[in-house]
Amino acid sequence: MPDAQHYRWNDMTAEAVNPSTLRRYVTGEHVTVARFELARGGIVPRHAHANEQVSCVLSGALKFKFDGHEIVARAGEVVQIPGTLAHEVDVLEDSVVIDVFSPVRRDWIDKTDDYFRTR
């Protein structure tokens, strides 16, 4: 049986995914949990993934764009995105976000998340 693991976000090396996005993440057997630091004016380009996503905005504000509607999420708010639903995000204010994904984000581990690295 595996042991419990303990992590500190500040002890983890931040990955500069693009000029406006820092990412740290932990992957378990069935879930990936990420902490993002997003700079105002940044964009997460339109994409879709099989993973269900739950985004918890800790500070700042984000505009999630879907086909036909938008959601502005601010500190203390949560957005749930079903797997395969195409979306993009505009960073309205400097933001810190915790994202939870299931299943594991294999594209991050394999560094094949090219849609994110192009900005």
C-alpha cells in the first residue's frame, strides 16, 4: 500500500508554461491538482480535454469562454467544466487558481500540452 505524500506549493519549482502562466502540480493515481499563478492580460487558448476540471479561484478574476456563453469567476468562486467541453480563459486580474482534474493530466506529464505553450 502506498504512503501518504506531503507537498508545499512554495517548495515546488514553478513551470513557466508561457510568459503569463506559472504552474505547479501534483499527480495522484486518478487525479491531478494544480496551482496556477496567472498574470492579468494572459490567455489560456481554446482547448478541450477528456479530463473533468474543477477550477477554484483563490484570488483575482478569470473569464471562462464556452460556445455561446461566458462565466466570470472571482475569488471564492468555483467553475466545473465537464470533460471534452471546449473552453478558453481570459485573465482579467492577476490570479491564483487551484485546478483539479480527473483523470490525471497525462499531457502535462508528457509535455504535449502544446495549446498552452504557444502564448
